[in-house]
Amino acid sequence: MSSINTNRSKIFFFLVALVLVLCTAMTGMLFLPGSWYISLYKPWWTPPSIVFPVVWTILYIIDIGVGSWVLVRGDAVLKGLWLMQLLFNGGWSYLVFGRHQLLFGLVDIILLWISLILFLMNVFHKKKVIFILFLPYVLWVTVALLLNFNLWQLN
């Protein structure tokens, strides 16, 4: 009987992680770059527009799996950091594409980056696979942070 409850619990937390990550991803669909973003001066190294949805889709899929593990097995600190990175992730699209606030977006993405680094530091000794899965996310957010900083400087 307890294995049935354990499986139900795992399914429940997977679904919770799925819903939370999908809600975060929705901000990227609700607040699109649009003509405002297209008109901005951009650094020469800005990735092509098609790269963003592809990379973010992959990262969100990874985040669903990581999130479900954290919600099932993670301690309160990991749960808090995982939820914090989702909040900052969703907030960025709203601030930059919804409100056209590059400076506030920069502050948000710096907080996102810090929350991801803290998450990695806390998960490193607990689950190396989660650490490795989150590395591309941190690298991509680093690129996005630098791009946001350059956009703020240039515009």
C-alpha cells in the first residue's frame, strides 16, 4: 500500500512542477519581444531570434524534471531556491517585454542568476545529476544576463 502512495505522491509532485513551470513559461508567451525589442540596438553577438524559443523549451523541460525531484525529495532550502528561480524567470519577460524596463529586467535576471548559483551550490553534494542538468540553464541565463546588460547600455 505504501508504494502506491509513494507513486501517487511522485506523480502529484511531478504534476505540480509541470504546472509551475508551464505557468512560468506562459509569461514568455504572454509578453513577446514585439516591435519594441526589434527596434533596440543589440550587440553583434546577439543570438538569432529562433534560438530563444528552442533553448527555453529545452530548459523548461529540464526544469520540470528537476522541479519534480526537488519537490519530492528536496529540503526547504532547495524548494525555496527552485521556486525563486521560477519567479525571477517569469518576472523577467514581464519586466522587459511587457513593461520595456531593461534596468529592472537586468536586476531581475541578476537575481535569477544568483538563485540558480545558490541552487547549484546546495544541490551539488545531494544530487550530481541535478547539478549537471542545471548547468546549461545557468550558462544560458548568463548569456541572457550579458545580453540584457548590453541592451540596457546601448539603449
